[in-house]
Amino acid sequence: MIGIVVRFDVHDREAAVEFDRLTAVVVTHIRAREPGTLVYATHRVLDDELARVFYEVYADDAALQAHEDASHVREFHAAKESLLAAPPRVEFIQPGASASRFATL
């Protein structure tokens, strides 16, 4: 497995609303079309209304590449660029021990 944590910072509240709309659309496609994407969880940062953090886990490198190559993901990346205040911060991680009580994340 391979994981990614990404932080996005948007320009303003209007950009945040649009970013969240775009995110909802792409998550629907990821859920339906990406069996190798094990977790794709999006979050708002509680003390920073203009920040979003995504936590992603993929079955393997091929699943990550399939995600990045997917048309819905490329469209999301293109559409969100004008909303960002800075480049996203991307960190690749290797998942370790975990626990979850959620049926789906």
C-alpha cells in the first residue's frame, strides 16, 4: 500500500465553496471507478476555513498511477488550480497500524 496526504489552501471563501463542489464530484467518480483506491478521505481544517486536507490510500503504485491518469482526476486538478493560494503540499506515506469504526471513509 501507498498513501498520500495533501494540503490545499484556497484564496477565499468563494474559492473554498467551489473547491468543495469540485471535490464532491471527483469523489463520486473515484468511488465508482477506482477499485485500487482504498481510502480517499477529504477534510476541512477546523482552525483554517481556507484549508483542506486529503488522505489517500492506494492498493499499490499501479493503483496510484491509475488514479492520477483518470480523466476525472485530471479534470479536477485542472479546475482547482485557479482556486489555490499556493501549490498543494503533497507527502507520500506508508500506512502503518490503524483502526476505524467507519463503514466507509
